[in-house]
Amino acid sequence: MSATEPTAPPPQLTNEEHEARRAEGVKMSQETKDRFAHEDVPFGSHPRQRMDLFFPEGEAKGPTLVFLHGGGFRAGDPGSVSYHGYHYLESGAIFAAMGYRLLPDAKVEDAADDIEAGLTALAERVADHGGDPEQIYLSGHSAGAILAASVGLRPSSAIPADLVKGLVLISGMYQAENSDPERYNPGSARHVSRLIDHVEHIPGHTIVVAGDHDFPACLPDATALTELLRARGGSVEMFVEPDADHFAANRSFVAASGPVHDATITMMKLS
């Protein structure tokens, strides 16, 4: 079996197992909120245009890590994914769990616009808390990874092209045909048929992750994006999370140590 091919999928999780995973994420997110100072930061008039901004216990070391939740562009919220920042906060980073508008209120392109608006607000704010607006890193899972890639690899004129210094993309899909009119707006200036065919900017470093039991497209798409960035001269690492379905592919990213965590710490120059 090729390393770029998923293994046979594990048994499907039951609704109860999915709910147990979500409940655990909410619990860990509350533990993050209980330990670290944080504030709610709106960056638009819609209630989903907001972020939970967290600060390390000691002096911030400069970098800020932003995480975008998944949910198929129809679900999810920042409040349930704050735990992704726990160990990066321990290392001295500022952390933001950032929201965005969802279907059917807004199309995918609008959500990407929201992320850029949030990043602009973040860059204006982190310096007040010891952060460096020149050290912003963007991460996401599933739909969040697609949005992170859209913004990091195809920034619009609304933000500086190099605002995002690095990416962590977990279980995204980058080769899909973006043709469903219920999800995409072909009239948007940022609409493209396939993201992988329209990469316009290479960040300083990119980390690409997929689970070995991930959704069928995720591992091939991670491999294709990694190969494209390398061919374009980009600095990129790819990790396959072992024994991980789509919803566990973030395991090493959120751990206190592990390949993806350690690579992210190194990317942000926190080690």
C-alpha cells in the first residue's frame, strides 16, 4: 500500500460516540478558558464574526496561532475548539479560535472573507498583549483547513500577502470541484474551480496533515498539495496521523508533544 493511500476505513462511529467526542472537546475547551485569560473579540456585525482570543500566563513570546473549526461550512463554533490552543499557550503563544459565517447565511467565499477580516482585527490587537503582528500563523481542521488554505495560499487584496507566516492544514480537501451553487458563489472575486490549481502565494512554512483512516479525499489531497508546494519551492512538511479517522486527525496537533505539535512549535520559533 502506498503511503499516499488511506487504509481500509474503520467502523463508522455511532451518534453516541460522535457526541462523546464533541463533549470531550467542549470540556477541554472549558479547561482552556478556566486557565488562560481570554476575551471575546467581534470583527463584524454578524454574530459568527467573532473570535475567542487567549493569552499565555507569562509574557507572550511573539507568535499568534489562529485555529478555524470544521463542520462542513454549516456547523461549528469557536467555543468548542479552544482546546486546540492549550499547549501552544503553555509555550508562550497567543491563541485565537476564530469564527466565520456559515451556510446558508453565507457562501464559502464569504467565510474566507470573514477570516481575512478577523486576521486584520487580530493583527491590530495582539501588539497590546505582547504579540507580534508579523508572526501570525493560521491553522484549521476540515472546512477550517480549506478556509485556512484559501486565505494563506490565495490572499485577497484585503490583507498583506505575507500576513500569514505559516499554515497547519488538517484533513482539508484541496482538489474538489467548487461548483455547487448552494455552497459556492461563482461571481465572487475569490471563487476558483479547484483551489489546488490556483495557488498564488507560498507562506514561509506549511504543515499538511491527514489521518490514515480519513475521508477518502483527504490523504490524496494532502499529498497533492504537499507535492505542489514543494515543486514551487515551498517549505512544507506532511504528516499522516496513524489510526486516525477524520475527527481524530488533529490528535498530534493538540497533544503536549508529538510530530505535528513539535513541527508547529518549531515553525513558530517557540523552541
